[in-house]
Amino acid sequence: MIEFRIERGGMAPYLQIVQQVKQALRLGWLEPGDKLPTVHEVATGAAVNPNTVLKAYRELEREGLAAGRPGQGTFIKKSLTQLTRGSLSSLTGSLTQWVATARAAGLDDDGIVDLVSATLRDLRTADTA
């Protein structure tokens, strides 16, 4: 089951929940039919107001990604994954090796994120040229 982590001082907590569900959907960690944690479980575990969780779940429903079932909970309705489990596993292995190489070269987590972001930006620019 997904566990939400809320960072204070950044993006609104309800948007962090939405973003984390989308990430789990893209990576295949959540699939159609899976039940999301109850509002009470998320509010207690992430130390947020239950209304924050409700707002996030309503946003997921509005986007067609989840659906509430009265008395049963909120369930995933649609997947966002673009990968098979095998290709995800292969990419994760390659990425793990690459991160180890980047750390050995002296990059910390922020440096790694910056390098990946810059590379993605450069690839987008090259694709539109």
C-alpha cells in the first residue's frame, strides 16, 4: 500500500498526495482496482487534515484516475504506466548503476537531480529544433 510523505513549506499538501499517486501509477506501483488508503489512515500517517486528503482524492476523481465507492473507499480507476514490469525492472537496474557512478564522481542527490533535469531540458530542446 502507498504511504504518503508530505514536505512542509513546498507544494500544497493535497497536491503532493495527487502527485505521489500519479507517480505510483506511472511506475506501476498502483494499478486499476487497487484501493487507496482511507482518509483517516493518510491523515494520521502523513499528519495532515482529513479535508486535505479528501481534496486530493476529489482531484484524482476529477482527473478520472480514481473513483470513490460509498462505504468501500477510493479505488484506482486508470493506469498511467507506460512500461511493462520487465522494462521497468531493467531501467531501474540501469539507473541504479548510473546513480552509483554519479555519486562516485562526486555528485550528491541535488547534483544528480540537476543533471537529469538539465539533460531532459536539452533533449526537449533538441527534439523541437
